[in-house]
Amino acid sequence: MGRKSAVDRLPKKLRDKLLEMLRDPACTQARIIEAINAEAGEKTLSAGSLCRFAQKQRAFELDALRARSIAESFIEAHGDGTRNKIGKLVNEQIRVAAYDLMLDIRKIREEPEIDAKAITDILLKVSKTLRETEQAEKLNAERSAGIRKDALADAEQAVEKGCAKAGVTAEAMGIIKKQFIGL
């Protein structure tokens, strides 16, 4: 594994300060380097390392913003009940990416500079991610079913109490339950 970047080697306090300064449009990179190095008491950050980190950070922020925007527009178009569908969509995209990787594995192995151990590590991580997303999807489905079951039980009790207070017959209560609760 390669050496950590200069930013990754910074103490948490300095790294947090660097991230805060990067978010401030009034701060120049020169000012950030000067402030971080002054607080560190030595030259720990160079212009190149800050520039590389800032580019990676910006790319990450743009990807997160794009994903959030897609999810929000999907929910806006299809309603709030689609949050679980978005999770399923992401899971499916992970499966497709894994499938694509499996198709490309032969080409990847032919590259002389790529280590076989690295390929194995990637495949292990992808398979672990697939397993975890499957488990999460199953757990979400079980939770949703449990919440629905609890809500129906609460609704049934409320109907029974309301009907008892109002003197509604058992037959009428059965019709109300069936009509409004589906029981």
C-alpha cells in the first residue's frame, strides 16, 4: 500500500481546519498552506499536495451533490414512498458494476503492472459489498413489513375502541375493518 498523502498525515485538528478553509471561497490555497504550516510549526503541506487533495475533495463533493440531486428529483417525480426504491436502484447498480468487473477481469489480468493480489482484493471487496447490500435490502424489507403490521394492529385496535364507544355492531365493525384496514 502506498504512503499516505500529506493531508492524510495531518493531525485531525489541522485536517479539520484545512477542510473548513477549503470550503471558504475567500481563502486562497496559498493562505491555507501558510496557516496549516504555521500551526503545525513546520512545512507539512505543499502546494501540490493541497491542490491534489482539493481536486479530490471537489470531485467527491460534486459526485455527492449529483447523487443527492438525482435522488431528490426521483422522489419529487415519484413521491416520497420511493426512498426504498432508490436503495434498490443503488443495489442494482452495484450488481451491474460487479458484473462488468467480472467481464473485464481477463483484460485486467493481462496488464503487466497490475498485481494479481490487488485484483483478488478488489473482487473480495466487491463480493462483500454485494453480500452487505443484499442483507441490508432484506433487513429493510423485514422492517417495512413489521412497521406495516404494527400500524395495521394499531388501526384495528382504534377501530374496535371507536366502534365499541359508538355502539356499532360486530357485523358493522367487521365491514369497517375490511373497508378501511383491509382486515
